[in-house]
Amino acid sequence: MVDACIHYARFQKQAGVTGTNTMRRYYPVKQSQEHDTKGEFVRKWLPELNNLRDDPIYSPWTITTMEERMYDFEHGQHYPKTTVDSTQTGKDARQILWSFKGRKIVKEEKQRLLATYVRQADR
């Protein structure tokens, strides 16, 4: 049996709320491609994408006009039109988040957390 406390700590770490670990920002397209290689999850929960082959099912907003005709798929009708460039917003988010690392308040909070939660012998 796996200890639930370990899972709780891992959830916190992955969420980036422990204050001492590397910030994590996941890219949903990459996660889908890696963990749903055949698009089964996507097809189950987004049946409007069932006509698409595996590659564009993870990013239907990239489908060309010719592919729309091939798959009988129309942006805005079968799937919402894209309003955000996830690649660019990801880069922007990383830049903003990593800029916090140098802030005085962040450094102070890190020291406070270490002093509160890490035993002196472990430092």
C-alpha cells in the first residue's frame, strides 16, 4: 500500500506550491501526446474531434483549410477558434515566473520556509 502522505507532498511539489522546488508549467499538448498516444482520452471527452487522425487531434487549431475539408471539420463549428497562442503564452509565463526568483521578497520567503520546515541538521 502506498502512503497517501507521499502523494500529497508530490501533488504540492508538482503544483509548485512548496516554495523550494523548481516551478513546473505543463504544456497540455505535450502531455496529451506523451500520455494519450492514440488520442483515446481526447476522443472520449471531445467527440467532436473523432474524425481527426492522431496528429491533429492534440492541436486541432493548427489544422489547415485543406485538412478541414479532408476531415469534414470546421474551426468555430466543430471546435472553438483559437484565441491564445499557447506556445508564446508559455514562453511569456516562464519568463514572468522565473523573474520572481530574483525578487527580495521571494528570497526572504524561501529562507522563512526553510527555517520553518527543514531541520537544522538537514540543511
